[in-house]
Amino acid sequence: MKVVIAGAGEVGTHLARMLSSENHDIVLLDDSPEKLAKISGEVDLLTVTGSAHSFQDLKKTGLAKADLFIAVTPFEERNVLACAMASYLGVGRTIARINNSEYLQPSYRAKLNNMGIHELIYPESLAAKEVIASIKQTGTRQLIEFSQGKLLLLGVKVRGNAPILNKSFEQLAKENENILVVAINRDSRTIIPKGSDCIMDGDIVFFVTTRREQQRVFELTAKKTFEVKNIMFLGGSRIAQKAIEKLGDQYRIKVVEEDIERCQQVAENHENVLVINGDCRNLKLLKDEGLEKMDAVIATTGNSETNILGCHLAKTLGVRRTVAEVENLAFMGLAENMNIGSIVNKKLIAASYIYRFTLNAAISKVKCLTASDAEVFEFIAKADAKITQKPIKAFDFPDEAKIGGIIRGEDGYIAHGDTQIQEGDKVVVFTLPSAIKKLEKFFK
């Protein structure tokens, strides 16, 4: 597939790295020769210096023969215009990064589609959903719902007091047929487990289960859930504001923000929020504002180091739920090892969302697991797909991937060796990057 990406920022370059590793023909367009020189030294792709809203520069990328055009510059107006221009020049499909939720309203989306903007992605809104999931499900590091919660993926940090420790997965499966471990993150390495493997102290374990069985997961991992009422946001960023908007009025929320204009913006848009103008790195200020009394602290400043340290401080003061936005990929492993709670990275979230449009199989959902280098897909089984022709155990399925469960109609089921996938089933698959292309032949 030929893919043209406009914007060599963090989202664009991360996406280019992902796609180039799978032999896609990638062209990266940006008006900064320095950014392009840096990425071209690391990744096998073609770079074009130019403007995303210049017909002449867009033509240089070979758009007329491209399958997909992705506009992820920092400017939403430029992205929307670039997609409309790219459609006019003959590209197959377009995706525009936006930061205005108005565009997502159905009536406006239809108009934009007529203009040639086929898909919209709002990374801050997607990241806000991750934040809310972390607040509402306090026993997990990461919670992903499939088909409105018919199946759940729970990422849980397992400690030394967990009953599940040192039990083989074979034994675990016999005792808990509605719970399946699909992966383990151990020492920054992702493992797809086999029957003889065991969970160890400190592992982050990814379970697939149904909503009615999720409490059993918490019992096995010795996790006690609790209700969150008092929340402090460190930073009044767009992610914070979208999360506050989605949370509604049932929480007591404080926002600490250094920028006075942003403080005014948050205060005007959210009457139920107490806004404090101050530096999130000021320990005395945070203590004076009751950091220790918070049920949850969400760090979404524009600085990854500040967010990591803010959550680390909150943990040392006894705050039970912390979420840090960590955009610097180099700090992800460090943040996880510091045990600062859940981690959100909008680049990874955005890249996962866009990535599904580069695959031939029918996919309704893709999520990147922030504590792992793996992805989880929700494939839709087509009538003539290979995966529907015999039970799961009869297939030579890649070792780096695991089917977690299926959603059929209104019900979710954990997958077992004898499970026979049918046309129309949604199939939840956990996979390492090396197996993604191998999965296509089973589902396309």
C-alpha cells in the first residue's frame, strides 16, 4: 500500500515508523527539511519538502497513485484542507487530525465527507477516554471495552499477595473458564503465554473476560477497587478539558494550571471545577490544595517529566489512583518501572486508530497497549474468511498472537481451542507487531 503522510511531527513520524516496518510505500511531507532529514536517517521512506496545502507540493508525493493520505500536522485547518485537496488529486482515502469536537457531529461529518475528508481523528479526545476508563476502573492499569463492554481486556499489575501467583495457565484455565490471559509484560518485554507458564510478582497481566466475571479477575490478583470522588488534574490541557467534560458533575475536581489564559478557559467552560493558577511542580502548592486527600491525580501537562514526577509524588503521599500523560516514548519504560499508575500516550492511541485503515481485513477496533509493545484488534469475520472454516485449535496460528474471545450478537465468549468462529463474529486478538501481517490471511 502506498501511504502519504503530511506532517513530520510526533504522530506522523511514529506512524511512519510503524508502517515502514511492514513494507508499505511511505512518503512523508513536511515544510521542515530538518525534521525530514532526521526521520529519513532512521526509517526507509521517501521525504518531500513542501506544504500540505499546496497542490504543487502534494503532487510531488505521487498522491494520484496513493491508497491513503493522512494529514497530521499541528494545524487542523491545514489538515482538513489538505485532505480535500488530496481527494481532488485522486487519492483513495483520507484521514485528518483535528482538535475541534464540532467536526465529529454527524451532520458536519457528512459535509466533510462530501468534501473528500473520509475519516477524522481527535487524539486528545481518544486520550481523554483512556483517562476516564482509568478513573472508573480503579483495579486496572488499562481497561479496553469491546462492543460496549460485551468483552473486556484488563491490564493488571500483579503483586506478591495475589492468589494467581505461580499457578500455571493450564491450571488457571481449568479453574476459570471465563477468564483468559492473553499476554504478560515482564521487565519491559511482552510475552504471549503458553500453558506451562506462570505469573510472577511484578508482571502486568492482560486478561480477557466478560463484565460479569471481572470481579473474579480482581480476586485472583488481590486488587481492591474503590470509588473515585475527588480528582486533581495537573495541567488544564485539551486532554484534561475533554476528560472533565466527559466526567460530568458527579466528581469534585480541581485543576492546577500555570497559564492564566488557560485557567480562565477551564473556569469558563466548566463551572463545577475549582481552578488554581500555579506551577504543578510546586510541592507546597499541591499539598496546600489537598493533594494527599485526592482519590485520583491525573497529570496532563505538556511536559512528560513533570507528569511522571507529579504522579510519583502523589503515589508517595498515598493517592491510590494516578494517571500520567507520557508523550516522550523514551520515558515510557522508565515511567512504568517507577510504578506511577496508568500511562496515556496520545501518539500511540492516534497511530493505533489510523493503523487499521492500512490492513486488508475488516477491523472495528485497534488499541495499542501502553504497558506493552503489542496491539489488540477486534476483527470482523467475513463469510469466506479462513478463520471461519474450522475450530481455532486446527489452525497454525502465529505464536506471537492469541485469540482472546469472540462477540456474537449480544454476547461475549472467551475463546477456547474448540471454538468455531462464524461469519459476523467480532474476534478479539492480542498480537505482537511481528504477527500483524500474518493475521490478515486468517481474516481477509
